Amino acid sequence: MSVRVSVRVQSVILSVVALCAFATQAEPFHLQEATIDSIQNGIRSGETTCKQVVEGYIARARAYNGICSKLVTVDGAKVANVLGTVRAGAALKFPTDTVAITKLVPDFDKYKGMKPDFGHMEPTMSDPTVQQQFGMVVGIPNAGQINALEALNIRGERSVTCKGKFDAPPGTPLPAGAPAECEKFRQQPDALEYAAQLDAKYGKNPDTKAMPLYCTPMSFKAVYDAADIRSTGGGDVKYAMDAAPKDSTLVSRLRAAGAIIYAHAHNSEYNGGSGDPGGAAKVERPYIGSGGSRESWGGMTCNPYDTERVTAGSSGGSGASVAANLVVCSICETTGGSCRGPANYHNTALVVPTKGMISFEGTIGATPYQDRPGIICRTVKDATTVLDAFRDKKTGSYFDAGDPYTALPRVIASKTSYVSALSDPAKAKPLAGMRIGVIRELLVKDSPSKAAVSDGVNKELKVLKELGAELVETTDPRYPDDPYIPNMAFTFNDAIAEIVPFHMPEVFSWKKDGKPMFEVPGWDVTSRKYLVALSAHKAPLPANMNFNTIFGSPPADPNAVSGYTFSYDFAKYLLLRGDSRVNDWTTLNANAKYFNDARRVAMKNWENKEMDIRTDAITYTMKRRDTLRMVMTKVLLQNKIDVFVNPVNPTLAEKIGGATVGGSGSSSGFGYGAMLGIPEVFVPAGFSDSVYDAKFALSKDGTKYEGVEGTEPTKLGGIGLPFNIAFWAEPGQESTLLKVASAYEAATHHRKAPPAFGPVKGEM
């Protein structure tokens, strides 16, 4: 090579390097849609500091984290102008306008039932100087607020016990009357102070190897204990000290990884509170309409893509806060669908690892055998980075002695980082050689309301083909067979027939409305002869026994000895927390208020529900998991499938306070993930520009309102309502799922920020 040619080549190389550098500089740091990488790169480049990042999120909370619901009253009359607790430096303001019940339901003049739980303002139990909405509410159209974060880690407002001057910075004398607990509490830096400490120590050179979540502002579902923020599970409870005595394990590990423990996110109080177990307490004022994700302390959370609509529960604030760019990521919790629902309704990525991968210690649970944390972020990579950060820094393991479920077989967790499993976006066919199974039972369109999601996800399947994957599908008589996708040779029905008769024969005795659920002409489905023949494929499976019924909720059995998981776990939590005022069920309810009468009654019945150790509820749940894991794994392996794919939920977000129609979620098979404890990854898959909203109808006897399917579509404004696509597999297959999900995400880019919640004035 001549010198002239060599110089010319070097010149070209230098020009390319310069252009790349310019391209990088041409994309300045923005808080809107910020990622973990973009924040850390912005700090390295000097465009921002960690403190400025936190200040930016506080400004967004001040702009968008206000009240988004209004009361439903008998006549629509205005209510008094009152204030709520302080958030982001300002007291919450409540709307004085209300909605008349006649605007919500038809034929109210013919209603003969008990007086509804009409909306009203009332002082809170935790702080009687501030008020909150109680009773029936609806979402406000175009509210410009979402009420997603119940408490921010800001000095003076992060605790009610130690509010205002009781949380004065160390070195400043506490005023007279300050609770003794506040002296220790105030020693902890708030989010801004911690960010400033990071800036002072690391400047433009953050140690992201030791702290992979360096300066990542995060929210946590309110059930996760944190020592420096009010931790009451969303309850309006007057603890002697409302911040937890110590961090839950997951908060502690993320704090050690450099995350900013920034806020507690709203939830459906106590993970939804596990319903009402029944008892002497009875509802006196029925609640009409969809409850949404709501808590007694924080109020109702609204969907940023349409503030009239629900966020899904119970981790609604986690989904909404990430979607609206109030935080980078949030830790949700799921018992049935409490992570997948909010992620699905908020166009966010979600990683829920195998049960036991992330510790649940220091948390208010609902059903401990199924409860598990999930990670909601705007990108799969961010969620994966958080997953890696949950490892114990000393051992590199996910094990935590405080949570027995983390004692997993050592083959479950990857020995290498999960980020390394993500697909290379530059690779043309990143899924070549992979086989993906489509679960058609979860795409059935048995009502108009399910068509948008089913059709939307079905269209996305071609992307997986384009990425190199081979698709196979189950078949269902309720869904047309796709001639371009081969059928699975061994179906879920085949696996159910082989495995369920021996391991769960009681399924064949299920009854609904007093009648047997499953029948086969010419056979007694409860007999040994039939069960043996079925398992040998010598007798037919009942026509209505399929994925949806087996993976759905069993019918209520009036003769069963009910389970006590919520009652037991909450009692244990209160005992371990050791608060001097609230330490058991009796003292909890004595120091609490509930946002509606149904919640008050449920919590009283849980208090009075003594354990009957004859219950087999947990035994059944454990057996069901083992049996149905066998079913799903046999289908995977016998068909040489790597992962399954299907919609997350069958329908779009309904209106807050609106009508609902049952059988659209976990009860129809979509709760398979929590039931099986298997890993799942969810990715934005698109938007729908219309929705079929359910309608209210007065019952024949006039005593209650029921939901009926809508027959006319409602045209949506903005960019519409989002939905996700779900990928899942057997325990320990996180790396495979992340490879598939990240490839799909990179090929589609369906994530879009909600237009009504853009940058605020002065935002980076």
C-alpha cells in the first residue's frame, strides 16, 4: 500500500469516527422516555447530573401526579373545596364537581336495592388534617393527571408520622411534639440528597459496574417496605411509625445497586385485599361500577392513555408511573394478573421471572405461594438490567434467607448476566432455529370486545416469522385454523388427558350452579374406568375441558373449608413489623379507614376469620402448580417448542366506575403465569383506535346493576389504547424469553409515550 493510499484510508476512518461522535452528540439527553443507559450516558457527558435527573422527575410529578377522579353523588351537586396530602411540594387539590348517579347508570328511578356507596370527601385516619375521596368515583376525561405515586421520597412529605419539620435535616433541632421515631428516620437522605451524594462522590464517572442502576429513579408498589418512605400497602392506617423499620430485601438490593428509591406507587390496596372471605360483617352500601386500582390513602389511579379508564390492578401505579415518565422503572407484584394487567394497559415492557428468583421478604402478600415481584420498564433491556441487579452482591445468587421460595434448584438462575441474553438488533434473523407455539385458546373472540386484541396480536405473529422463528399453533373449535401455521402434533388437550386424571381427578367432579361442569355421553367422568381410558387416549376429553377451564379459576365450592392465605400472611407481616400501635388484625382495623363500604366489610371479616387447619386450599394450589407445569412442559418438549406466545389480556381498559363483564381475565385462563410460577416477558404490541365498552343494566328484580357486553364500538381519541404480547416458557428459561422478546421489540418499536403527558416547562 502506498503512503498516499494509507493516509487517505486513515483520513476516511477519522472522518467516520468524527461523524459517529457528532451523531452521538446530536442526540442530547432527554428525560422523556429516558433509559438507564441514557441517564448514565448523560451524566458521563456532563449534560446532566443525578440531582438534576431527580429534580426533573419531581417536576413531572408536580405537573402530572394529581387527582384524576371525581365523586359520583345522588344529584351531581358540588362538594366543598378541600385539600389532600402534600406531594411534590404542593397539597393535592380535589375537584368540586361531581357526577350524578343517573349519568352513570340507567333506570335509577326504578332501582330497589340498598342505597349505593355515594362518593363523598372525608378526613383520613392517618392525618385528619387532610382529606381523601371515599365511595363511588369515575375517571375525569382528559384530566392531565394520573395519581400514580402515593408518596415521594422528599424530606418533609415522605412520611405522615414525621411530616414537615418533624423530618428536618440532621443537625436541625426537632420541634416539640416530634415523635421519638423521627430522630432516626430523618437521618436517612431523601431522593434529592442521595442523588447529590452520588454526584459529589462520582461526578461524571459513575461506577456502573458496581452500581448498574446508578441514578435510576424507581417506584415500588406500595406493599414493598422501605425504611425511608411511608410503607402501609396503600392503606389509610395510622401506624405509630408509618415508614417500615427496615427495607424489604428487594428494595435493599436495588438501593445497593445504585437505584434512587424515589417513590411508592399506588396499588389496589393490599394487592386487592384478596376479596371478602365472608362472615358476620355485611355490606350496607353497595359499590356500583369498576373499582380500578385504588387505595384508601392515595386514592384512584388513572390510565395516562385515557384518564377515564382503569390502569388494571393491582399494580396500577407501577404501570402508570412508568408509562407517563414519572419514573424509569417500577417493581410491581403479581398474584394472578397484577403485573401483566398494568403493563398491558400502559404500553410498557414487563419481566416476571420464575417464582422465587426475586425475594418477597418484607412485603404484604395476598397468596404467598403465588405472589412474586415483576419489573415494569419502558424497554426490555432496562427490565433485564434490573433483573440482574437483584442478585446478592456477595454471593451472586438470588437466594434470600428471609424468603423460603428463593431456595430454588441451582439450575434455575443463569450463571451469566441476563443482559447478555438479549438479541443483537443488527442481526437479520435473530430467532432463526427457534420454534414458537401460538396458544389459540387465548385468542378466541367470543365477544366483540375481544376482537381488537386478538386480531392485533395475530397480525404480530408475522414479525416473529420474519425474525426467523418457526411457528406452530394449537387448535380450538372457537378459533379458525390458520392454514399458514402448522398445528402442534401434541396439544394441551392431549397433555390434560394424560396427566390430569391421575394427578387432579377432583377436577372431573367440579360443579357450576349445582350441575356437573364436565360430561361425556356414555361415560361416567368420575369413574376409574373413564379416567384410565382418558389417560390412555381411549376416551374423549369433555368438550368444554380445555386450556381456558383448566388454567382458569375453579368454580366456588360452598362446602369447601376456605383458605386463609391473606389473613395469615398479613398477620405475620404485622407481627414482624413490630409497630407499637398496629401489630395485628384487631389493631389494624381499629386504626384504619377504607375507601368504600365493601372494603371495610372485607377487612372486618378477615379480622374475624379464624384459621381452620382442615383447609386444603394451599395443598390444592401446590398440586395444581405441579400438575399443570407438567402439562405445559410436556407440550413444549414434545413439540420441540422454545416459548409460547399469546395476548396478555383479551380486552382493553374499561372505564373507571363503568360496567364490567366477568370471565375476561384470570378466570378464563390468562392467569397461567402466577398459577405456574413460570417466567414471562411482555412487550408492547400495538394500539386499538376503538373499544367496546360494557353497559349497565338493571337486574330483573331491580335490586342491582349488572354488566352486559357492549354492541357498538367507541371511537378513541389520541393514539388509542395499548395492548401487549406475551412470551412464556418453563421455569429457568428467562434467557430464552429475553432473546425472543428483545428481538420482537427491536423489530417493532410499538412503545409510544402518552401524548397528554409530554415534557414540562424547563425539562431536559
